[in-house]
Amino acid sequence: MKTIEVCLTPDLIHQHDLSGKIVVVVDIFRATSCIVTGLANGLEAIRPVAEIAECKALGKSGYLMAGERGGQKVEGFDMGNSPFEYLEEGVKGKKVAISTTNGSQAILKSEGADAIIIGSFLNLEALTAYLLQLPLGVVVHCAGWKGTPNLEDTLFAGALIDECAEEMEPLGDSALLAHQLFVANHENLLGLALQSSHAERLKSFGIEEDLEFCLEESKYQVVPKLIDGELVA
Ligand code: MLT
């Protein structure tokens, strides 16, 4: 039976053998929710970069610059990291360079996998169908917060394990932990996720509506894939 593992934070990714596996990168609040929303809304591609300077350099060659540090928009960027900015008419057909505190870093730290794709509650159904039709084992790579695990990404990992339960078995205690967290709280996902430390941080900036949007389930049918350094639908 295929397996599904969970890496709770990028600081632990070295403990997972990614060769022959497909990595699902998750940053519910808010990077991967933005990426799914943008590509579902007609963005051409999204290039994840580590540094703000790289983003600005790409801005000079026509990319929209997007991202945040500490939850707040980077000065001089065209966009912050709200999924609502990715619903704007002006982004259709454009390319975006994104640099965020955790999400874009986790994508870059997933190298070595056979494939790197993007997960969020917004594309849960399409993501599940995509994974089940592949023969590969899965590693769910949670972006966490600055090297520590977070609640919302772990809840999502548990939800994905639950969706794939008939054809994939959880491998390792992090996967069992994530699944049990989801099973125990699946009727109150939003309520629990809104208690997370990053949710509190974003609420202190008056960014509540982003949080509820990021918890909407299976709103989009795209499964973004990293191809030659760019995420495409
Ligand atoms: C991140 O990458 O750390 C998050 O997406 C941050 C955010 O959007 O607030």
C-alpha cells in the first residue's frame, strides 16, 4: 500500500527521503492558499524565491512582486500575501514572483522529490484525486512558522490523510498525530484553526477574512506543480 508521511516543519525535512516520492507543500495561512487561488484565477505562473532581493530583480523583468514578512506586505512589492489580491482582474495572464516567511521557503526546501505540488483546503478534492491516481508515496511538507510546527498546516495534513485513507497508509508518528488531530476536530476546523498563533498574529493586523477564505474546502480544481522553478496549473 502507498504511504503518506507528514513533515511538520521544514527544519525536519532532512529526516524524510524524498526520492521516488511526491511532496505536497502546505501553508494554509496563507502562501499555498494564495498560489492555488491565483492559478485558479488565470495567473500564468508563480515563481517561489527565497530572498526579497530576488523578487525585486524579477520585478524588473516583468514579474509582479508578491509576499510578506511576519504577515505584512513587503515594502515596494505589488502584492502582499492575501488570497483576495490573487482574485483581482489585473493578475490574469501575469507571472508572479513570491517570497514569504515560510511557504515559499518550504517549496524550495522540497527539492529531491520526484514532483512538488501545492496543497490547501481550497483544492483538497482535486489534490486527493491527483494523488490517488499516481503510484508514488507522499510527503506532506508543512511550512509551519519559522521552524516550528503550526496548527493549521497539521490539521490540513490530517484532512488529506483522511481523504486518502482507503489507498494510503500513514507512515510515522507525525502522520498519526496529524490524522488524530483532524479526526478529533473535523467538525470545528475553522474554530480550532482560528486559535493558532499565526491566526492570532494576522487577526492583530485586521486580516480575519483571509483566514475564513483559506479554510474553504475544495473551492478550486487546480493542482499547482513546480516545473522548471515555476508553479503552473
Ligand atoms: C508564510 O509563508 O509564512 C505565510 O504565508 C505568511 C502569511 O501569509 O502571513
